Amino acid sequence: MTTAKGHQKQDHLSERQITLKMLYLATMDVLRKWTRQIQNRGQILLQLTVFHGEAS
């Protein structure tokens, strides 16, 4: 009985570790996308100024 419980607890711990690793990797992916350089930033700012006026 103790072997089955110990094995079940180990499986649960492994599942928890896998879940935490997936959450960590997803968070790192989002951070990488949010902090990357924006191509054509000047052109985007120019278009926003034309459509919405200059911010004061």
C-alpha cells in the first residue's frame, strides 16, 4: 500500500512540475514577444500622427 501511495505522490509531483514548466515557458514566450524591436517604428508613428493628430 505504501508503494502505491508513494508512486501516486511521485506521479502527482511530476505532473505539477510539468505544469509549472509549461507555464514558465509560455511566460518567457510572451515576454520575448512584448520586448522585441518594432520594425518601421518611424512609419508607424507618422501614420498614427496623421490619423489621430499630434499628441500634446
